[in-house]
Amino acid sequence: MPAQPPADSPFPAFAVCPIRLLIIGGNALIAYGSERLTQDCDCAVVATDERELSSTLSKAGYVFSERFDSFSRYIHLGRIKPTVDVMLLDETTFEKLWIESREVTLDCQQLRVPKPLHLVALKLHALKQNPDRMGKDWEDIKFLLDTTRGEWTHEELSVLAERYASEEIQQLLRKSNYL
């Protein structure tokens, strides 16, 4: 049985948010059947839509905490619900992810997650930016590639790897027979 999303998740707020958003990170892997544990909730939105998401989250007891390069973090005032990390994307990138996204049920809410190969691209990019994530992200990449092997081609993965992965990760993908 797959792991469950964090207790008292923000998913009900996500489900009523008036903008399009995608669940990414650990909860997206859970939606695809991973046993992965996660303590936060990650989502992706068009950067210009963050104000609407912030408003929706505030009604659920969240406040803005901090901003990183392409992420915003929201924490729950009562610390009852998990931290929400919001990946801020440009319209073109978000649209590419949205078009092929899939509807899933998380915490009894209908939400959307990127297709597995797009999640792999996000993980490859995260690893390239922060190699210290290797232990967690490599296992996620292997899970997604192994469980969806018939849904992607070596050529598709090669294009993503060349664009988003470090040379070290590209070599690891080749050694593991993904490329």
C-alpha cells in the first residue's frame, strides 16, 4: 500500500484554489504509488498566479515564510499542517507540464500531477542545482523510470538528461541502463 500524504494536508485548499496548480515532489510520487515519505507539500504554479494561491492558503491558516530563487515557502500558523513549498514557473514552462499532467486523488481531493517524465526532469534539475539531494532524488528518479518504462523512450529521456542533468547524473543514467 502506498504511503499517505501528510496528515492535515493543504490539499483541500489546493482543490478550491481558483488557479491551476500541479502537485510535485514527494506527494506526486505518492500519487504514482511510491512508498516515499514526505513532510511537506510541494506544488508548482505560474509565478504571476502566486498572489491567488497565497490568498487561498491564508484562508487555510498559512502565512508566507520566505522566498528562494524560484520557490516560495508558506507555513501553517498552528504548525498543524505541513509546510507548502511553491515552485514559481513561467507561463510557457507551466503550460508544458500542465498539458500532459494527470488528475489524481490525494487526501480525497482531485488534483493534478505532472506526467512521470516531467517529474524526472524536475528531479534532475534539482539534483544539478544541489547534488546533496542525491540520496533522496536518485531513488525517486529510479522509481519513476522503472514504474513507467513503457511511457517514455530513451530519446525523450536523453533530451531531458542533456538539458537538466549534470554530467555525473547522465553517466549514472547510462550505467543504470536508462540511457
